[in-house]
Amino acid sequence: MVLYWLHWPTVVDVHVRKNHTVMQIKTLAAKAFFALAAAASFNAWAQEPIVIKFSHVVAPDTPKGRAAERFKELAEHMTRGQVRVEVYPNSQLYKDREELEALQLGAVQMLAPSLAKFSPLGVREFEAFDLPYIFPDKAALYKVTEGRIGRDLLRKLEPKGITGLAFWDNGFKIMSANQALISLKDFEGLRMRIQASKVLDAQMRALGAQPMTLAFSEAAPALRDGVVEGTENTPSNMFTQRMHETQTHLTVSNHGYLGYAVIVNKKFWDGLPTATRNTLARAMREATAYEKKIAQRANDDAMEAIRQAGTTTIHTLTPGQQAEWRRAMQPVVGQMESRIGKETVRAILREVAR
């Protein structure tokens, strides 16, 4: 009788007659083969890239769309393929109202929603960016987004399971409609599309318009079908969604600002290896610098393209007309201060006044 024991995975104790030696060697070889195969399978699994699904609602050739693609390029290059970024533009995965919930559930890892979107989460301080005429220029805006106020605002998202990575810029908004919007009486009773924001609702009412909240993906069809008669947005968003083809008048008012926060699922972000997380943060800083550089140029190019299309009459407000708009919308700041938070609003006003 032959007695032998195999102590997995590498030790073999043999007490054997000569003619059974080959059998034992074959048994050991089989176990060694399966051990190597298992190790190879584990290594292949371990080397699978980390996937980041980056969803957003605008076109690929907008400032946000182009910056998302730049982040993808940088992240994949800097991590040497250890991270793969999948960008889904134009609400391919989720609409405005759905995307934040999807992020919190982990269905996507990264978003860049407009700043008004955080109010339904209970972080109303971000609605300060919707206040009319609060930022006189980009320099004043960057003092807020790149300073202490901006950092504090992003930290307020953490209890919601969200990590804020950066602020991305789009630009100042213009008004459009199928009639000239010059004086306040031009707004009376006009159905104007807005994104979900109590501040923007109050702004349109202050002008005498009737605000209608629609997701961004629904805005262009609603303008085309006459569900709404006008809207506000940046030139790049209007042009890439072809809104100018159904809006016969456009007013360069620069009355409000549209920006985004790039955010990531906090559990996913915290669970990344430290080196990978640091590399992705560096990629995001570079993508953000790129986004700021192209944002104004993209809007300027869009305005010129709209002008060249010849479908829309472009109006520029005189100083007197601009003053009339300012006076009409100024009460909105006081009305919304308690909702947003007096401390936040006043801190921003102090910062931009310096």
C-alpha cells in the first residue's frame, strides 16, 4: 500500500514504492498548474482598470464637454491606463433631476452639475451663484470659487456622500425670445424656461415673466414647440443646442452666471488607492485650468456663429436699459438671502467688492 500526503500548495511528503513515483509527480504538477492559473487569473483581475463614469447634460463641444474629455485624456495618461474614464454627454445616462441621485447611489462616479442643482439636497448656499448681477466680472467670480468661500461650499457636500473636486466655468447668461427683450414691459407674461432654482424663479417674476422649470434636455424642444417662449443661458449652450434657430431675438444682458461643480461619489473617491487619488486630483486641476482658458473663447465663438447664422437679431443693452434691469432684479437678493444663508451671501458680496 502506498501512503503519501500533499500539503498544499508546495510541500510534498512521499513514502512510495518506485513504480508510483510518476503518479505523484503528475499530481503535484497538476496542482502547481492550477495554482499558477489561479494566480494569473487574480493578477489579470487585479490589473483591470478602475472605471469612472462621468455623466453630464450638455453637448461635447461646450466648455464643460471639452473639459470632461480633457480630464479623461489626462487621467488615463497620468495613471498609465490604471483608470478608464467613460464620458456620457447630452443626458445620455441621466437628466438633470436624476443625475445627483445616480451619483449618490454609485451608478455613476462623476458629474459636473450646474450649481443650482445642489439646493434639493439641502445645500442651498450654492444658489448664491444664481443671484442676478452678483458677479461684476470673471475676476470677482474666481475670487469666490478659488478662495475660502469656494472651498467651504464644496465641503458642505460631504455629508451628502459627495466630494467636490473643482468649480468649472461657463459664463454669463443672455436672454432669448421670439420678440425683442429690451425693457421690462417686454417680459410681461412671457413663458420663460429656467432650470430648477428658486432664485431664478424669483428673478423671472421680478422681470414680469412667467417662469417654467424644465430640464436642460427638454429646453430646446420646448422652445421649438412653443411650450415656452424664451429662455436664459450662455451663448455656447444656446448654439450647441441650436436654440438660436427657433429664437428670433437675443439680448446680451450678462445678468447672471452659469457655472458647475465637478463632483465625485465620496465612498468611491475615498476608496481609491492614495496614489491614484492624488494623480486624479492633479489631472482635475489641469483639466480645470484648461476649462477656464477655453470657456470665454467658446462663448465668444458661439455668439459669432449665431450672428453668422442670420436667424437671430442680437440686441445689446444700453447703460440705461441695463440699469433698469438691475433695479428690477435687485430685490431678489434680499428676498433670497434668508433662503440661501445671509452669511454666505454677505461673504460673497464682501469678497467681490474688494
